Amino acid sequence: MEPLIEARGLCKRFGGILAVDHLALSVEQGELVGLIGPNGSGKTTTINMLTGHLKPTAGEVLLRGERTEGAAPSSFAARKVGRTFQITQLFSRMTVLENMLVPGLARPYSLRSEATRQARGHLEFLGLAKLEGLQAKNLSGGQQKLLELGRALMLDPDILFLDEPFAGVNPFLRDEIIGLIQQLHADGRTFVIVDHDIEAIQRLVKRLVVMARGAKIADGAVEDVSHDPEVLRAYAGV
Amino acid sequence: MTRSLAGQAALIAVAAVAALIFPQLVNNYWLSVGITALFYAIVAASWALLVGYAGQFSFGQMAFVSMGAYTSGMLARYYDVPIPLGIATGVVLCAATGCVIGYVCLRMRGPYLALFTVAFSEVLRIVLVSEAEVTGGNGGLQIPSLFQGRSDLPYYYLGLALLGGSLALMGWLVRSRWGLFFRAIRENEDAAAAAGVKVVRFRLLAFAIAAMFAGLAGGFFGHYVGILTPDIGSVDQMGLVVAMAVIGGPESLIAATIGAILVEFLLEALRAYEQWRLVLFALVLLLTVRFARNGLLALGADSLLRLVRRQDASAKARTA
């Protein structure tokens, strides 16, 4: 089966630093993949290249077999690639509903009434329905994370890249987010999740990809990767 | 209709009636001030659209005014092009130049963008000064008037119609999905792009549309004044427009418009105080930026809204 998204020989250089070094990664439709690694291992840079926010220095990004490296982020969004950010990025002085309507109305030929109906449905699902008139900056940190997820859902994404969805989140909300991701995954959506919360990641995913110093050092089932000596060395420095 | 909507409709109706009967109440001098205020109001609103809604801090709006005025003026003077067609040509040229400026500035933000647009304005002004054979240089370029006769009245009503039309169009725009995208870009370009907004396209559109309205205002005002000098696009003039919009409220077209009209009238009313009136306005500007980032009118409107809501709540409590 053709992968939903695939990176071939992906490199990103920032001046003298090779942040991502010939990365090969493919994600099939319906997978739930965890992408982990120590700080500075190139995870976020990889996500940025796979969603159009960074142009690779070299290599290819194939989305459903079509080369898309270097395309604008809006072009990835139009091809049903959604993402959240490491540090939550909202339209702070716009209301919760307006935040949701931006992706809804960015779709060609979309109708405001239909986008609003869809947005309210997602807000209901995320437990934010009563806050739709509030400015996003007035939400709590956890609610902001949920809103960012909701905004990505408005793209009706086939694949969602979540960058540290559990960072700074209390255990109750973390469980809630895990539950939401599981529901969305059960509906057929593909996920790539970056996080440092190994316990949460292990609860969620079946496949783990580990990066260190810009390169992929392990890729496989959670149980296998967890005991991989190179992974242990990268994390523990042993 | 809610009380706030009814209040807004009533305010607009009162403002419209006041604007329509204004010429009957004042002498020629104040009518001329009124026309100048209408011109500044269009420019301030267009700047609010670009800066307040789309978040592109430009100092080049008066350069587009200058471009619109000189394009129309020179076409009418040298080629006998009908003035409305000349103004339309100026508007199109401003839109195209706005697109180019927007494209060149794609990677610039905040102070860098502001500095670039200052430089653009100065380049245009110096070209107008230097090419004196064609532009008249600092001595000015006489251009035909839009209306025959000596009355300012037709200019006033045309200016009023242009302001009303511009506000209606800009208002429609900011309430449309384009307005939503402009605000999303203002808030966070990365998030807007991730949400599917074509950031480059909408940044260019914001520059082009704001430049169009500035060019329109320039064309109208140039043919009213009848003599063009490069100073119309100076940084001083741009500073005045920024002050007008900021004092009114840069994130509201109406507030920026009212700010422009108020400042223009107050500047004239306080003319006896000469340079001290400028010190006064500078102080008002400083206080506004410090204590009312969204303008004095927005602050006043918010307070009024809170008062109305409090009254509504207490009325409901009494009925219950």
C-alpha cells in the first residue's frame, strides 16, 4: 500500500548545524506513530518539513505519492494535513469560534453556515462549546491546546501531526487528550505525535520512531524500540 | 434588534444627518476643513485596514496618496485624460505598486517593514522633487479642478460619498472571510498558514486594497487642492495619519475615521496655539498608546457598552 506521507533522504541544515540528517520515514493511512527523541534531535524540524513550514535542504516529501517538499503550509492544509505546534499557536484576540472558522472558511467554496455548524460540532466534541464567544487568549493552557487540536480538525485532516500535545498539561487533561486522540484514530485519522511524555506515548501508539542528533536511530513496535540499546544510549547517554 | 445594534444604527443615522447638514452650518473655511477631514478619514481608515486588521505596520500610506494624486493630476494636465479616469488609473497603479511593495516585504515584520515603507515613501518624494520638469518639484504642479466654479460644496459631498463608499466596502471586507484571514495573519502567520490561509496572497491583497483606497483619496484631494507638492507624501503627513488612527482606534475602521475627523478639526480649532497644539496632540498620542492601546474611541465605546450591559442586567434582575 502507498504510504500516506513519506520522507526520503530528508535533510535540514541551519548554517553549520545539520538538524535533520537524511531521514527516511513513511507513515501509512490509519497509523498512530510516536516520534520521540532527546531535545534537539530534530523532531520538530521534521514535522515542520512534513507540513510545509520549513523547506528541506535536501530530500523528498511525498504525500499520497505526490512530491510536495517546499510547498506552502496552506497547500499541505488543503491536502488534509493538520498540525499543532510545540508552543500553542492560536489567534489570541479572536474568539474560539473564529479560531475554528479560519480553517473552515479557508477551504475553497466553503459556506459560513456549514463551517459554523462543523466548528460547533468539533467544539462540542472537545468540550469547548460553551466558550465559543470567548477570546482565545482568555482560555486556560489546556483549553488552548484543545482549541488548537479543534482548529486542526476543521481541515478534516487525513493525517495530524501533534507537537508535544501533553506538554504542560495536568494528568486529568492528559488522559482526556489521550481519549480524544484514540477516538479520532478509531474514526480513521492518522497521527504522528511528538512528545517527551514517554508514558503517554506508550499508552497511545503501537509504533515508535526515535531520533537523535537529526537521524532516525530506531523505528518499530513500542516494545522493541523501548529496549533498543541505541535508544537507551541516546536517552541516558550511556 | 439588540440595544447595542440599535444604538449603533442610531449613531450612524445621527452622524449621517450631521454630515449632510454640516455645510449649511459653517462658513467656507470650515467647509474646507471638513473636506480635508474627509480626505484624512479615508486614508486613516485604509491604514487601519492594513495595520489594525491585517497587522502589516506600514508607513507608506501617504506615498500611495501622493501616487494617486500625481497620476491623476499629470494625466489630466498633460494628456487631458478625464479626471475620473485619471483617478481610476491612479487607483489601479497604487494597487499594483501595493502588491509589489507587499511582495518585496514578505519576509519583513514590525520595525523592518515600517522602515522599508518609510524608505519607499522618501524615494517617491525625492523622485517627485527631483523630476521638477514633469512634476513641478517643490514649486508644485497645478492640475485641473474636478468641478467648475468656486464652490467647495460639490467637493464636500463627493468626499462624503467617497468616505461612505470606502467605509462600506472596507466594512464589508473586514466582515467577510477575507477579513477573518487578515486578522488571523495579524495574530499569527504560522498558525494561519497551518489553518490553510494563503498567507502570501492575503498579505499582498491587504497591501493592494489599502493602497487603492489611499490612491483614491489622493486623486480626490489633489483635484480639490489644485496644486500638488511632494510634501503630500512626506513622513510628517504619514505621522499625522498614524496619530489620527491611533487616537481613534487602529483596530476599527469607524474609530480610525472618527479619530481623523476629530484630530483634523481640533488641529484647526487650536490653530491660535501654533506649535503648542502639536505638543498637545503628541501628549494625547503618548497617553493613548500607554493607556488605551486600541484608541480612545474604543475605550469610550467599551465603557459605554459595559454601562449598557450593567443597566440591562439590573433591569432584568428587577423584572425577575
